[in-house]
Amino acid sequence: MTSPTEHVGRTFSQDDQLAFAALSGDYNPLHVDPLAARRSMFGEQVVHGVHTLLWALDVVVSERRTPFAITEIRATFRRPIVLGQRVVAKVESSSDNRIVLSVDDGIRKSVSLEVRFQTQGASSFRVPTLPLSRTPVALSFDEAERARGSLELSLDEALSERLFPSLHACLHRVQLAELLASTRLVGMICPGLCSIFNGLHLRSSEEHVAEPLLDWSVTNANETYSVLALAVRGPTLAGKLDAFYRPPAKPALSCAAIAARMVPRVHAERRALVVGGSRGLGEAIAKAVAVGGGEVCVTWNRGEAEARDVVSEITSFGGRASAMHLDVANARSFAPPFAPTHLYYLATPFIRIEKGAGFDHALFDALMSCYVHGLDDVVRAVHRSVGGGFFACSPSTSLLSTRPAGSSAYCVAKAAMEELLAHLARDLKLTVSAPRLGRIETDQTSSLLHIPAADRVDVALEILRIG
């Protein structure tokens, strides 16, 4: 084994994700689909926990030449690793039959892993290579808590050797297939689509099963905390998998439902530019203006398909809408498609608020680029186009009043945004608004806990009453 002082780093790419999905059969969109992952509680793609686990083990056994079998493995996937984020595998302690290691980003620990093992001759047990579905099951929580079944093991020997060469050469083949099956079970079957794999604890099974199957059943479910525990038994390993039931993406808003809550033609004189209007509060504002008789242009940066869907919903309802690409990081030469009477600026990177993280400088830089530099460029570009006389609104946050732990970067950036708007109002003779909003029910605020949040349509209608 490697020494306790060895640290090995890497970043995971989209190609890495797709290769591991092909090996494990875990094609959950959270891991492989960048657009679907945007609408998750993490805001972007995250690396499979078992992928990180197997990579760390591969690093550890890179000096080993003797075949071995796991007698016990305990792993906790503490926090997500996103694509492009550099992480380091660290051996914290090791002995002849036990290793403790971790994976972190230099500040916070992402994976904790303990493995006990014994030397064992190569297994003659062969695991077949099976065709694996790419479509996860979409169970409700009620369906998941009653679920049980058997999962056929599968192992692509060539792909396994390419991704984890040292582990492939040393680890009992069936155990490698069992570990791969654990992520396929959680990510594709139970809970499936709405899943987060939180950890596993497996021991060598005293009752060896001859068939290459992983039998499983849900043994504990707590909807309040979105927790599921699965008992599993395979040919060599048995124990427990821990998972969370992840909140699904918020459904698209219905123009008809919004119109039922509004006075007809109330916004007939508005021409609204909604920056970041492809989802969330921006989507609600865009649709409310349009069903109120106004004209809307929705901008998108990465979510083109979502923006087109918003436009399609509006035009199908009889409203006037268009969509255009806008990267607020490069907005100085931006030209709006019409002369807006109203600018609603909802562009935002994903917001992380983590207690104990201190001041997140990387997040602050990203927030300032969007909330200050991007806002300033967009407002000035619109001003050059129309010569003033428009209303500009960029929502702020009620967290500026409470300053919860972990929110410092976000709060400082939002405070700077408020100050910028005040200066733009003075310098460009504009009417501006930065309403301090509380928690709103959007993909950005999804949580494993059922925390009360305001309805996004209610908030959108209140914003539209301001100016």
C-alpha cells in the first residue's frame, strides 16, 4: 500500500463522468447531464460518490501486487465534488489490513473512507457484462420506502481496467461489481432519479450467494429528513446503503394559472427585458408580464432549451415573447432587441451558503462578476440603446438583515449590488429597485429539509407592482 503521507490530486471531467456511468450503469442526470444538474439542489454536475471512492482506492493500491478482498468498507460522501474541482486523496493511516483515507478540496472533506481487507487469491467467479439502462426510475418517496428487489451484477472488464487499473488488478472481481452495483441501485432504481448517495457500510458476507445478484430492500425511511436506508446482500458483501431523496426540479409554470391570478392587460404597456428568465423567479416574472399583455425578451446563458420552452409557453398562450443569448460576463456590447420599459435582472451563479466555510473568496468573485460588473454593463447597454427612462430591478436578499453563518460572501456581494443600483439611479436618472427577498421556492433553494418558502408567482407579482 502507499504510505500515510502520500497525497494524489485530480479533477474529474465530463468524459470521466460518462466513462464511469458506462461502467457502473449509474446514468443519473445529476452526474451526466449538465442542464438537468443545473436544476438540482447543487446547481451543477457532481461526481459519483462511488467513482471518487474507487479512484481513491486505486491510488492507494497502486503499489500493491497481491490480490485482496474487502472484509469491511465504510464510506461517507460528505459533500459534493463538482466537475473541474481539484480534489486530493489522502491516506490518513494504514496497517497490514486496514486503511483510512479521505478526499478533500484542500479546505473541506468530501469523502471519508475506511477499508479492512485480507490477502486472497484471484477469484474464478466471472461477472457478466450486461446491457444497462440509461433511464433512471422516478419513484415517489412513498414508492421508494416500500421498494425491494434484486439487481444483476455487471462488469465490463476492459473499461474497469482502463478506469481503475491497479484496483482492477488486485481487488476481488465480484466485490468490484458489488461496489459498482451500489451506485446503480441508488442512482437508477431506488430512489432512482431523485437520489443522493450518502454512504455505505458493507462487510464480508458469511452466507455467500452463488448468483451474481445484489438483493436489496428499503429498511428505513424518514420523509421529514428525506432519508432512506437500504439493506443489501451480494455474493461476498452485505450491509447498508444510505441515501437521500432529493427534491425534484420545480415544474414549469403555467401561463393559464398565472393569468387566473392577474387583472387582464395590466402590463399591456410594458416591454420587459428579463435577464436570467429561463427558470425560477425570472421565469415567473417573464410569464406574468406576457400574460398581462406586455412584450417580453428572456435572456439565457446556458439554459437555451429552457428559455425556448418559456417562449413557447407564452406564445402558445397568445403572448409576445422572444429569447436571446446573453453572457453577463461579456455584456458591454449587448444590444436589446427592443427598447425596454422595464429591466429585470435575475442573473446569478449558484449560491453556496455553508456554515463554517468562512469567507468564500471564489464564490465572492463569481457573485461580484454577476451582481455588480454584469449588472452595470447590462444597465448601461440598455441605457445607451434607449437613452434612459426605463425601470431597473435586481432583487436583493433579506439575509442582509440577519447575516447567517456562511452567507458572508453572498451578503457582501448583494450589498455591493444595492449600492451600485443607487449610483446608477443617480448617474443615469433611472428608477431602480432592489427588493430584499426571503426564501423563494425555486431550484436554487431546494433542500433535503422541508423549509417553508414563498411561492415564486406571488413574489413575481409583488415585484411587478413596484415599478
